[in-house]
Amino acid sequence: MESEKLIIFDTTLRDGEQCPGASLNIAEKLEIARQLALLKVDVIEAGFPAASPGDFESVKQIADEIRGASIAGLARALDKDIEAAARALEKAARPRIHVFLSTSKIHRKHMVQKAKAEIIDMAVKSVGFARQFCDDVEFSPMDASRTESEFLVEVLGAVIDAGASTLNIPDTVGYSIPGEFAQLITHLKENVPGIDRAVISVHCHNDLGLAVANSLAAVQAGARQVECTVNGIGERAGNAAMEEIVMALRTRRDYYGIDTGIDTRHIQPCSKLVSSLTGFFVQRNKAVVGKNAFAHESGIHQHGFLKRKDTFEIMDPKDIGLDESELVMGKHSGRNALLHKIKELGFDLTPKELDAVFHEFKVLADEKKEIFDDDILTLIQKQRWVAEEQITYRLEKIGGSFETGVAPEGRVALRSRDGQEHDATASGDGPVDSIYNAIDKITGLTCRLMDYQVMSKTRGKDAQGEVTVRVRSDNREVIGKGAGVNTLEASAQAYVNAINKLLMKTKAGPVAPGEAPGP
Ligand code: KIV
Ligand code: ZN
């Protein structure tokens, strides 16, 4: 069947990152952008440059470095936002300015306090202004699915005339249902003047668990761009999950007859990276990337599956980059073998990073009999958590007494950037608490532990544990990560990692009051 192409617009770094607790630093955003480029997404929405200096800088760095995908920056329909987006995107090979403005009755009244005519005027002016900086301008009428359809037709016709080449239809509050959303797209296709000069895009939120279904229904009705995020992260219940859309179209190509340009073998590594950097675990039974997505438990299923895979498996795990977590290497493996494996996993390390990962690999190989792909991934991540330039403290060692029936006492040694070693001992409600109290004594910060999770990275009793903490201090909340066979040490590393982030001065502050972005 002759197939058409669907544009995949990834907004993990903008709408995904916007959800509470997901905040990523610039290095982390760049790392995700590199993985998105390997995935071959068509557009990377890198952020909202006017929202904060940190957002501006990350969009700029992504635009400067990443090639292949278009790089989009979000802007309200305001000159200062559009100028900020244009400046951040100056060096992008393929920049896109994405302008949004509320159009629904409820948003017109309570969000922007503007009448219909003023909305059209603002939309047209802002698209025209954005076109002065770049040819590729996308317009989103925010809360489109709750906007009067005739008004929507009017706004969209006007912005096409003003130069918008992509019209994005957001289901901002996840209110639509598939049949209805498809009808809306059909209605727009049939009624918006000049619609043939633009690509129709959709952007669905998952409040009713329908983001992917709505997106696919819209594609059937003629949308040719889908906005989505890795693992479906995003505001509230999230956005449409990219991996689900891509694999649905691929698996049911017979039905949709639509291709994406995605290199699906990078889906799994990208999912793991996003989960690890945001601290949002992927639920076990999540479609496509959940741990159980390819696990067959029931006897009948296993029986069929062993005879012929496609009795119970509609996708090949290899297609999403999931190989049976292979045994990769042992303590006799050399640097070249490790480099080869790292490349195979999709990472390009600097010689310095490789040295550090190789060193850690040898240490791990002494502690652990079997080393899996996930162990190597964890070592790479770990290296990046501790390789940031702006590290104030490094964990040197932990110790203490944690006997049953005796109040726990944690001992910690940290080394500060000036080379000094700091030791402290503290008690606490448990071993982790006592270690964290000892760290607080050294840093002098008052921190609240908002969340603490440990996850085993591979199988076996000697598996590395990955610890994720969410720490709050002075109204700032950050994620910290640590990993290792010794879970207490990994817990301390995670906490120190969070503290280093809190101490980083360059981190973007909150958006000024009254400046809060819409969606
Ligand atoms: O959900 C939404 O409406 C958005 C727009 C900015 C596209 O994120
Ligand atoms: Zn959104």
C-alpha cells in the first residue's frame, strides 16, 4: 500500500518537562535531545524560551548542536516571547516558532480576557511577527477542542493567511473522545479556507486516558503531525505517548497505511533515559516500554509463545531496541569491548567519560558476577550525574551502625570542590535518614525529602539498585540519582546529587508571577 508520512513532533522537553517534579537541567535536556535525534523524530520542541533564563539557554544549546530534526521553541502570542524564541533558535539549522493563544470561551473569559475579534487580531499579528524571524511557524489555538468550531475555523483561516504552515489542534484538557475529535479534524479540513497550504497537527492530553486514541483517530481523519512525549509524560495525566503512537502505526500499517520516520530501535533506550533523568518510573504494564510489555506469564500464553512467537506477540521486542537483557561482559572484558557496547547502546562518550565508565565497570565487575546492558547504561548515567562541572560536594564514603534494636547512626565523608574533606555523624529514624542527616550537617542546607525510590536495574541478588530522590529546599525541588550494588551508598549518592543541583546557581528560577505559561 502506498503510504503517507506522519510528522512526529516530540514535546518531551517542553510539555513533558513542564509537569511538576520533572524539571531537568540543561545537560540532561541536551542528552535527551541527542537521543531524540537518534530516534529521528521530525521536530523537537526544546522548550519555552521566554519562560525562564534556563529554558532559553537549553533551547539555545539544543538549537546550536542538534541537526536532523527541526527545533521548535514555544511562544505566547506576544512579541517578547516570539523574540526570545527567535533568539534562542538563531543557530538552528531548521528552526520553528510555535505560537499559542487561547481560543475557547472559558479561556477567552478567564485566561486572556479578550473578545473573539481581539483573539483573531492577536493571532494574526503574532504569526506575522514570527514569520519575520523564520519561515516555519506553527500556531496552536489553545483549548481548541472546547472552542466553538466556527470560531476555530475563522482563527485558523486567518493564521494561514498570516503565514502559519502548521495548525496544531490541542485537546489541552484531555476532554475529547476519539470519534468526536476525528469529526473536528474532518470539519476543519472541509471548512478552513486555505487548509491545503498547512499541515494539521494534534496535541492530546491524557486526562481521560484517551490521548493516544484521540491522536490516532485524528490521524485517520487527516492530521499529519502528532505531538507527543516519550513515556507519555506531561502536564497532569500526561501527553500522548510517542512510542505507543509510533508502534500502533507500525504494527497496524495494514490499517492506517501511514509511516513515521522513527528509528524504533531507539525507543527503549530513550524511554529509559527519560525515565531515569526525570525520575518518573514507567509503570510495569505500560504499553510498548513497560517491563511486562513482552513478558508472558500464563502457562497457555507461554506454551503458544514458545511454539511460535506471534501467537501472543504482535511486536518484535527487537524492533523497539529491547534485546533479552543480554549478558554483555565480565571482569576480563577490555576497554574496546566496552566502547563497542556503549556505541551499540547509542551513546557517544568523550575519552574522559569513557575512562571513568571503564574504571567503574572494573569496580562493578569485581562486585557482581554478571553484567547486563542495563548495568552499563547505569554506569553511563552515573558518570553523567557526577561529571557535571558544577559539583560542590562529592561523596567519599559512608558508614555507620545500623543494628536491629539500636538507634541508627550514619557516618558520611564528603569532599568539597576546594579539596577539603568533611565528616559528620548523625542519628535518624533509619539508616538512610541518619545518613541524610549527616549530609545535612555538612552542607548546612535544610532539605525535605519529598520522595525516595529504589529500583533494581537488573535481575539477581547482586543487582545494582538505582535510587531516585526528590528533594525540596527553599521552594526548589530537584531530583537526585545514585546507583550501585550497595543501596545505602547509592542512597547517599542520590542525595548528594540532589544537593549539588540545589547549589547550582545557573539553574533556572521559577517563572515570574503573572508570567506563568498557559498549558
Ligand atoms: O496543551 C496545550 O494546549 C499546549 C499548547 C501550548 C500546544 O501544550
Ligand atoms: Zn499541552
